[in-house]
Amino acid sequence: MGNARVAGIDRGVCVVTGGAGFIGTATSAALADTFRRVVAVDNLHPQVHESRERPAGLDHRVELVQADVTEAATWDQLLSTTRPDVIVHLAAETGTGQSLSESTRHASVNVVGTTQMLDALVRHDALPSRIVLTSSRAVYGEGAWRTDDGAVIYPAQRTRASLDGGEWDVPGAQPLPMSAATTFPAPVSVYGATKLAQENILRAWANSLGVAPVVVRLQNVYGPGQSLSNPYTGIMSLFCRMARAGRSIPLYEDGQVRRDFVLISDVARAVHAAATIAQPPLETVDIGSGEHQTIARAAELIAEHYGAPMPHVTGQFREGDVRHAWADVTTAAEVLGWRPEFSLREGVEQLSTWIDAQEHIPEL
Ligand SMILES: NC(=O)c1ccc[n+]([C@@H]2O[C@H](COP(=O)([O-])OP(=O)(O)OC[C@H]3O[C@@H](n4cnc5c(N)ncnc54)[C@H](O)[C@@H]3O)[C@@H](O)[C@H]2O)c1
């Protein structure tokens, strides 16, 4: 079958790096419905894939190439037989806290993994029409805040001394939603810095060579399918496992940290839209749930669901964490025709049902 051009994009071959991960697996069926061939390039990293096996949820039509995106040979081998029309670049190290102690690992996969891919596409004269990058809200750091007298400020990174002293918030100011159109990126974690580097590298390269770069910045993604063995990501899964075990969930800082938890099926729709929409958006697109919650509220919902004791505040904190984060999703509606569909309560139901059905739940 030849490549068909439908609605502005070439529906031939889609390569998905990190395609066996949480978001890649959730998006795999929709991509396989759209493209003639979908090839996932994933090294089945042991921190994410405890058994190092093909995930059960990865659509059977997806060809899985087990390989490392940071190695030039991965790309030389792939591109000698495969000419991607669209690339969805998901492969990454994703641990915000871990990136402080393993910054080389994060830089290597997130930055060098991206540049190896781009160099190989040029070397093999195999430029796709578009590359979708899943960036992160981590690029914003603490984001923009509005002071009581109306000025917009960018608070400095919270220091260890201020956190040790329990100074969690910015006095006299309120956080604003994160929007690529108005919020200046200022990462406060190594992970966030590598995601911003990915964005900048991709845009510079793609715009120069006539490839469309589509950058989506995701808030906290959660839901069925997220690795239960990775101790560095997945706060909602962790909370569910704690509550399921009858424990009271410990809350960092004062429990009033705000996050935007967006359900995996909503994110999969957004990534699919970014890969297939006829007119690739020029704007960076923020993806979130359209609402924000305190961590305390999210934990209470989970505790109520499992009949566990109520969460408790510990006053501990994690370096590299920001105080508040949520997205303005109006651009996503305008340029991708995408809107979030699920509330946190519905998402918690789905996540807990999935966890309860797992044969193997790693020890806490
Ligand atoms: N999950 C979230 O909350 C979230 C939020 C913002 C952004 N993102 C971004 O979305 C993307 C996907 O995240 P996810 O939640 O699916 O993470 P994930 O860890 O489940 O998936 C990442 C996949 O990449 C693979 N991988 C890691 N290093 C690799 C390498 N060197 N070569 C090949 N494959 C490699 C892993 O095996 C894994 O399957 C990442 O780029 C991440 O930065 C995720």
C-alpha cells in the first residue's frame, strides 16, 4: 500500500520514540488506526519497565524496536529501512527529583537523544513532515504570579533555607495559570531545563530545515497504565497504593501545593491530535485538565475512595518541586480542537480500578 495523503498529513509511517511508555502505549491504538505503520523505538528502560517486556497495552499493530535513542546506531539501523512521515518524540528521563542527582543521565537521554535523532534524519536524508515533542510544565518553574497591587512577577527559585523555614508561598502574590503565550519559561529542575533545551533544539533545527515542530507542554499526567515500579514519577499511583494499603497519605509542604492532574486518555487524544491535525500549530500548546487541585484534596479523594485514614501534613519537601502549577488550555482548544473530558474524581475511579486489577503491585 502506498502512502496516502489525507487531510494535509502523510499517513504513511509514524515513529514514536519512548513508544512503549505510559503515554506512548495509551496513544498507540489511535496512531495505528491513523498510520499505515507505527514503529515504537524504546529501550524498555528497567526503571519504567520492571519486566522489560512489551507492555500488554501497546497496540498489537505497533512494531517495537528495542533500542536506545542516544545511540547513533539505533537511528542508522532504523532509517536504513524506515522513512518516517511523522515522529512523536516521547523518549525521556522524567524524574524531577532524580534529575538533581542524575543530571548527566537526564541530559544524555533528553538532550543528546534528541540531537542524535535529528542528526540521523539529516544523515539519511529522511526528514519527516513534522515532529511532535511532549514537553513539560517543568519548563515554567514557579511560573508567573500576580502581586496584590496587580504587577506580574516571576518569583525566584525557592531556596533550601526558605523551604527549611517553612516559607512555601510567595508573600503578597497569587499564582497565575501557565500559558506558553504569556508565561516565560524559567525551569527550577534539571529535568525542566533539559525539556526546555529539547524544545529549543527541536524548533531551531526544524524551522531551519522545513519540518513542522509541534510542542505540547503537559501538566501532571496520571491514570491507568502508568509504571507502578518507577519510584520517581506517578504521585497519584503512589497515593492510590498507599491508601489501598490502609495508610494515611503523607503530604509535603503544608498540603496546599496545587497541581493540574490530567487523565492519560485526555493526553493521548491531545498527542494524537498534535500528530495528525492538518494544520500543525505554530504555537506551543499547554495540555492540562482545565482545573487545579491542592495535593491535599487529591489525596483526600483517594483516601475516601479506599476508606483509608485521612492524609496528614508532614512539612517535608522535595527539591526541584514548584509550589503551584496548572495550565491555561485555551490555546489547545483553538489550535488542536482539544478539550479535557475527565474530572479528577472520574480519573481516580479509573486509576484505582486499574491498580486493583493488577496481578503484581510492587511493595511500597
Ligand atoms: N507523565 C507525565 O506526567 C508527563 C508530564 C510532562 C511531560 N511528559 C513527557 O512525556 C514523555 C513521555 O512520558 P511518559 O509519562 O510516557 O514516561 P514513561 O517513562 O512512561 O515513558 C518513557 C519511555 O521512554 C523510554 N526510554 C527512556 N530512555 C530511553 C532511551 N534512552 N532510548 C529509548 N527509549 C527510552 C522508556 O523505556 C519509556 O518506555 C516524556 O518526554 C516526558 O518528559 C510526561
